[in-house]
Amino acid sequence: MFKRVLIANRGEIALRIQRTCRELGIETVAVYSEPDRNSLHVRNADHAICIGPGPALESYLVIEKIIDAAVQSGAEAIHPGYGFLSENSDFADACDSANITFIGPPSSAMKDMGDKVSARQLMEKAGVPVVPGAEDIKVDDIESAKNAATKIGFPLMVKASAGGGGRGIRLVQKIEDLENAMRQSASEAQSSFGNPTIFLEKYVSPARHIEVQIMADGEGNVRAFGERECSIQRRHQKVIEEAPSIAVTPEIRKKLCQAAELAALSCGYKNAGTVEFLMGPDSEFYFLEMNARLQVEHPVTELVYGVDLVALQLSIASGGTLPDMDIGELHPKGWAIEARINGENAYKNFVPSIGLINHVTLPSGPGVRFDSMLYDGLDVPPFYDSMLGKLIVWAEDRDLAIKRLMRALNDLLIVGIETNIPFHKALLNNSDFQTGNFHTGWLEEKFIMPSLEENDPRAKTALIVAAVAQHLQKVANSSPSTNNATSKWVQASRHSAVNISSRQRGSAWRRGTA
């Protein structure tokens, strides 16, 4: 096992990796940008090295700086977490060149799976079902594209070959809109990924986004750890995930896992990965893509299968093999749900919210896990993803898991910036979500964010308190006091009421809206 590992990431995922390393007796090296100097992942590391200013392009995305930090600190291996350089094959090659172990798949597998066109072709050869589509698409050859689109049928998706995070994707309902969608997708792909290659894919709707967690060692062993339900998405970004899926039977689970294992074997995969599928209303499923890294939502798998995926990653990267676990029979224990807690205003179209965290009260209790970067006094910088943490719960069944997550959301208090906690509360109260009647387009097509007063009955009380406090303050300012001692107590009480109510006006009640 390694003695020292550098974590090429920040925030909650860096902290999560540090915890497992600490349990295994491995020293950790944190890298950080200047705005992250006081972050928890820096404080909790055994060693920490600054790698540049705030923008990721000048710090967390600079391969040379990460490699130099690893060499300088004597780290034997680098864990990339997710995002940033985690799926960058050049980074994996740079680690190899520096004689540093990259805790992830080989660069060849990254290249094969990172390009969606080559991944589709590999899956077809391996016998994994893929969505009908066309890969030989050129932006300047519109006639050929229209012919291919006519064969596929509308509606269809235009996708970036190197895409990710919902970028480079366009839904096309009719042939007249195809050219414009292709040019927009190619342009966005070029600016986001440096690769304008696009392809066409039939739009499977209504569909669920089902993904399978896999782990592969260096001896050709691949194991699937069941499925995750990731259909609740906004702008092609997952916002809540659960395991298992309410739509997947044991028979379908077995087929999904077999397909995921075939996908990993087809490209000589090693370490952790996720194979994503679209599943139609007829329960037929199709390969979507493979993420060559640990996923944001990996905790739900850990909770229902009783496994530490980061510990497995470290073991395999250091030369170990998969333990003899009877995961093939796939019997998930209980139910786990994860809510991504983001710094954004759910009542204003999820506009990002950054700034100083004045106070945090963390949820606790049986079956509650909160992977977070938060602490009192944290100044959330503007340079990175809006996710502040992940609230994960486990329970014996889905209904209890929903209730437990609601309780944990009510216990979670973040004061200083807005968060999407109100959104999660409204979602958990929605009857379609409670019954599992949703698909990838459901959130944007069907779900309506309730008003502040509808979502939290306490908001009306808060507004009344605010109005009374303002009135009392006006009276106090216009009337001379006859008793100095009493006046000070009254003023202090009113001042407290005004402070409380002012924090609640606009977002109305800080508990849950922060």
C-alpha cells in the first residue's frame, strides 16, 4: 500500500479521500489555489502545497503544477477525485512519465471511453446495446447529416463526442432545426473541450438514466456493484441520486451489470468507473457513456453494498486484486438517496450564490451522512462548481429513506448564502417523486418549484414578525424613553427581532434556504 498520496482536487471529494487514507495509515498531500488556502482539505492534510491563483485554468487544471507538487512532496500516487483532471488521459500519461501511480484507469481506456464516438463503436463490438445513431457526422456536410437523421428518426439528439456535464447537447424535434443544432453543439464542444466532433443519437423518451458502478483490477477481474437511479436532472445535470432504482427488477439488474462488465472488459479497464445507460419505458436499456473515474454519487452505492470504493481504488492502484465478494448476485441492502447541496437560489432560477458562510449546523442521526466542505467562516469562492456538499441517507426501504432525508434537510442549517435545500424539500414532497413516476425530462417538464410560502409555512410567520419588528422600531425611534434601563432591554429585543426577520425576508426563513 502507498505511504503518501497527493489528492489533485478540492472540497468535499478531497476530504472524503483523505478520510479513507487516514484509516489506511496513508499520509495525504493537499494542493490548493490561493482562495482555498483556509479550506478544510488543506487543514486536514499532512502536507499542503499552493499551486496558483483562483481560476482552475491557473491551478487545479495545470498538469505540470500537480506533478511538481507530487514530486516535491514525495507522493507515490495521485488520486484525481472527480472533475478537473480526473478523466484527462494526458494527466495519466504525465503521472506515468514521472513514475507516479495514477489512481484511476490507464490512459488508453480513458481515450477509448472519453470519446463518445469510439466508445459507441467499442460497445457495439462487445455486444453491449447502444442507442441507434450515426457517428460519421460533419458540420459542413448538412445533406449527409439530414439523410442520417431521417433514417434515425425524430426527435433525436446532437451530441459532442468529447462532451460532459450536459454541454454540447441539443434536442432536435424536426429536420428544419438540425443544421442550427449541429453548429451550436459543435461550437460549444470546441470551446468547452477543444474538440468539435459531434454525432447523432435517437432520443429515447421517456427514459431513465441508470448507471452501474464497476471496479476492475489488473488481473482482468471486473465486478459490478449494482445500479444507481440518476433520472432527476436539471439542464442535463444530476441533482439527486438513489440506489437501487425503483424501476429495476432483479432480472434487469443482472442484465445491466453483465453489460457494464462487458463494457469494462472491452477496453482493458482498471480501477473505478461508471457505465451509464438509458432505459426506456419497456425496460430496454442502451449504453450512454462510461465515466472513467469515481462519481459524485458513489456514496449511495457504498451504503447499500457496504463497501468503501475509495479503499478499493487505493488497493487496486497499489497492485491488489478485487476481494472475493459475492457481489455478482446483487442483493442491495436497504435504500440510499443523495441530495447535492449547492450554493444557488432555488427561487431565482438557481442563480449561483457565493460568499461567507456565517454558520452551519450539520444533520446527524441514524443513517445520515454529510460529505461537505462547509464550516463556520468559510468564504465560498466564485471560481468552482456550486456544490457545497452531499447529504446522503440510508434506510431499510425507499419510503423511510425519503422521510429520513427530509428530516436531515430540516436539520441542515446554512447561514450566509442561498442554497438549493428548498428545492430538495419540495421535490421530496412531490407525489410523482414519492411513487417513482419520473424520467430524465420530468423535472423540467413537470416539476414546478412552489412559492416560498407554499414550500415553507413558517415563511408567512417570518414575514409577519419582520413587519411587527419594523413597526416597533419606528415607534421606538419616534418616542422618547422614560426608563433608560427598560429602554435598553426593549431595544436589544427589537434589534434581535429585526436581525432575525431581515435574514428571513427575501429567502423568508434561513433554515433550509440559507
